[in-house]
Amino acid sequence: MEGVTVVDHPLVQHKLTLIRDKSISTKSFRELLKEIGMLLCYEVTRDLPLTEVEVETPLARMQSAKIAGKKLVFVPVLRAGVTFVDGMLDLVPTARVAHIGLYREPQTFTAVEYFFKAPSDLHERLAVVVTPVLATGNSAVAAVDRLKERGAKDIRMVCMIAAPEGVERVRGLHPDVTMWTAAIDEGLDDDAFIVPGLGDAGDRAYGTR
């Protein structure tokens, strides 16, 4: 799909297989979620602009590359997005973090916002929406809508697994938002869960299933 990168790195695919297994513990699920987040962060930041700065090594002065401009802001969609973004913060500890709380209304599957907090300079930063599972796409679209309302101009999205329906919805309404995912699964069941998927990521990460 245009604007969507499926990360097929062997480590990502191996860990994705492990995290799908319904028999793994809550602890293992959280650890894998964090590890996959770090690996996908590497991909979503691959083309960040660089600038040359002078540094002094123990032997000489030299020009070396450094990320240019304002740093990133990660935007985890609560709940499971928090653990997912922890791995990204291990890789980019200087990034800011916005939080957006959204839950899916069980009858209509529409996204309902209950919390939002973000840096005041969103318009100067690259915002990366972090959602482990992209099913209907309603929550992801709501998150992007909210960020744009607050002035964000450069937005990317990263998820662990996605349904074609969710990808098409996000890309259809926000074609300027590029996406990275480890897998695009078959589709959604009658309850709007991804098949084969991995179940409810929030419940599995925090033991509330």
C-alpha cells in the first residue's frame, strides 16, 4: 500500500510471532512489546535530517552528524501504547511524549477521547503516533485529528499489526501521514478484532483480560 512500510526485518518478524502466542505471560508480552517498539522506532526514524557539528575525540577534532532541529514527540495511544513507546524512548531518550487516551465504544466502535496532553510546540516537531494495534482505524484517525488541531504538521504512525480496513481508513482521511507496521493481517471479525491478530493488546500487556 502506498505510504505504508511493512518492516520485514527478521528480528521484528521473530518477535512478532512470539508475541502473537496466546500462551505467553503478561510479563513476556510487555517485554516483547517494548522490544518491537524499539526495532520499529529504528525504521520510522531512518530518514531524520542530520546536521554537521564539531566534536573533539581523544585524538582529534572532527565534523560529525547529529539530528537537526527540534527532537521528536512520541504520541502513544493509551493503554498499550505506553509500553510500546518505552522501547522507543530507550532509543531516543531526548524525545518528548504526548499522551492521548482513547477507548473504543463497544457498540459503534467509534473512538471516545478521555485524555490529551502534549507539548506546546507540536508544530515544530515530528509527531509519531504509537498504537500497537490498528484495527478499524477510528482511534488512530481521532489521534491524528487531535494532533492537527493542536498544530502538528509532520505526523507519522507506527503500529505492530494492522488490518487492511484500518490502513485504508487512516490513509484515506490522512494521506499525508506515512505508516510503519510489522504486519498487515487478513482483516477484522464481527467484533472488530484483527484476525489472526494477537487479541486485545492492552488486556494482554496489563493482565486485565
